Amino acid sequence: MRSYFYSVHLYLHIPFCHRICPYCSFHKHTPGGHDLRAFFRAVAAEARRAVDVHGCGSPRTIYFGGGTPTLPSRTVLAEFLDEFREIFDFSRVEEWTVEANPRTFDAEKMALLRDHGMTRVSLGVQAWDEATLATLGRDHSPDEARAAYQILREVGVSSVNVDLMFSIPGQRLATWEATVDEMISLNPDHISAYNLNYEEDTEFFDRLSRGEFRTDDENDASFFLLADERLTAAGFDHYEVSNYAKPGHHSRHNRSYWEGADYVGLGPGAFSTVAGRRWKNVADTGAYTILAAAGQLLEREVEHLTADDLRRERIALLVRTAEGVPLEVVGEAGWEAVGKLVEAGLAHPPAGGRLALTAQGRLVADSVAVELW
């Protein structure tokens, strides 16, 4: 009988999008001439091999990301989901998230996913006003996003997250405040509010480099603090820098990353980390489809992480959470920094063997993490 590593978490990358957003750096492209059935057959082949090689046949959480996982037709999704359920043992799955674009699903498609075991949807709204959506290159209107949200509620999806972005070029604080207020009125189970980052190999990064866009730390802080104040007052737990949730709706899959659990990534460009070994799948969908279907090696950019690499990574991720960093993993130099962080109002006094940041500290969480190494 095959033994499984029950702590493994599973990620599937589906790279297809109807439109390429100018800020997105993930591996993605339009469907073009790709055969989606052939692609999903290749994913199934990779999944079977991953179960044999990595013992991931009984995952604790599953996450379908992209790209746009809800872009394929119901027929194509149904064929794949039937095979997906044959490959994996779902008895230990605690959470199964699917990212969704408002214009790529209806009630029937969501019911299909729900009936196959999906428990959570992350809806990519990003903004609730036409101007900001246009800047972001989104292909949906605010009304279409509202209708999509209602579909999720009517279908009975167990947990609904809404993705938002702030500090968008041209976005005013008053516009962001209206966006936050709309979220409070809709009352989703979870809200992810991301500060726009300018990533290499994106149109936004090129425009920043040309001086068309600019960054402003004070502006970022005002947007962040407004969301923190309004959403926590409305009953959302600000449990990670970019994440807010109602009780019982924290993202278990994301938490597994922050806590340093092993995870296996399927699909082109997906990352995996198992037993201190990290790799990235070939980030070419055509090549991936051929290689995976043939059972060939997909691994690229293989890293062997040391215990200290993993410790530092854990600090960098956990310092962003409300629970904070266990003091046992803080480096010797970090111990000297703890008192200074508390004195500066960036961290609360250590409690329960952990160091947690204040709202002001979360604004500079990445810099604090380095201090704690």
C-alpha cells in the first residue's frame, strides 16, 4: 500500500486568460491554439506521477490558481475533475480553493466545481469602480462582479474570498474607501487586499521605469491603514498583512505556505517545495503539455534549501501574520532587534513566545524580517 505525506498541500496552475492584465507577472497567456483537453490530460499525467514520486496522493488543501481556472468550458472541466478525483484521495482535504474571474463562470459551472469538492472561491474583482478597472485592464464591469458574487452565494459556495488591489495609478483614497465600504456591505467571508507591486516583465513595470507611474510609500500606508481600520471594525480578522477573514474562514492553503509546509505544484510554471528541495515546472505551456503527457521531467531551477534558508523564509512569512514569529526561530542578531522594534512601535511586546507586529510594523514587514534573521 502506498504511503502518503499527509502534510503535503497541492497547487494547480491553469495559465489561460481571455485578457492579459498589465500588472500580472504569473505565467499566463490567452488560450490561442492550445488544446485545453490535451492540456488537462497532461496535468492528470503529471498528477499521477507526482503521487508516485512525492507521496502527495492525500493532500490537506488544494488550490487552483492561474491564469483563470474558471475559463475552460463546463465539459472540459467536468472531464478533468472526474479524473482528478480518481487520482487523489480526498478524505483529508480541509479546503479546496478555485480562483475565478467574474466573466468566466455561471451557476452551472460553479455547481459543477462545488459538487466535485470545491469549498472556496477567490473572486478576482480588484476594484469596484469603472476607472480603476480600466487602468488595471480588467475585462469585467462592477455590475458583472456583483452578479458573479451573487451567483457564488446562490450556489452555496462554503467560503467566498474577494481579491482587491490598492494604490493603483490614478486611484484616490476616497475611491478606495468606497471600495472598502462596498465590501463591508456585501459581507464576504474573506477579503484579500493587496498593495500593487510593480513586477518585472509586466507592462506596469515598464511604465514605472519610463516614469509614467510612480510609487509613494505614504500613499500606500494611507490606503493600508484605512482598510485595516474599516474592515477590522466590521468584524474581519486582519490575520495577515494582505488578508482579512470572518471567524472560521482563514485561508488554510495560504497558511500552509506561511508555516513552511511542503507543497506540490502541478502545471506550467508551478513551484514545489518538498523536504527542503524546491523546483519550478517548465514555464512553457506547449512544452509542458508534451513533456507531462509523455511522463518526462518537468523540473527547472532546482534549489536545495538549507535549514537556515527555511528558517529565514519562515520568519519572512510569519512576521506578516497576526500571530507573529516564534521567538525560537529568531536569529541571534534578531534578539537584539526585538527591543528596538517594540520601542519604535513596530512590534508588540513578545507574548506567548511570539513576536507580532503592530499595524505600523506591518507596513514595513519585509524590512523587519531582515532585522530578525
